[in-house]
Amino acid sequence: MAGQIKRLLDQIIAERSRGDETIALLTKTKLTLKGLNPDRFTHGSPDDPSTIEKVRQAAASLNVRLA
């Protein structure tokens, strides 16, 4: 299922920001500093298991629960 990384990153950003653009930009910056640039992934990006694990670890460090 391609695009899982993008979906997870979008979920992290939405959960943390709750509609606040400033928090959304801050969260994107934090993810980028962790090596996960949300703008680099698309819904057609292949799902790499190691990257998905990295996204899950980033979510945990940001106190976000992923579905």
C-alpha cells in the first residue's frame, strides 16, 4: 500500500496542530530535523519498513498515537 508514510506524517501533523498553522509548521520542522521531511513524501511514495518504523518512533517522541 503506497503512501503509508505520507499518511502517517500527515496524521502526526494534524494530531499535534489541531488546526493551528503555527504548530503545524513547528511539527513539520521537528520531523524534518528527525530526518523525515513531510514534503519529500507523496501518496505514491513506496512504503519502506525502516522509514515507517522511524515515523512511528518520531510519533512516540512527540506524544502522538498512530492508528
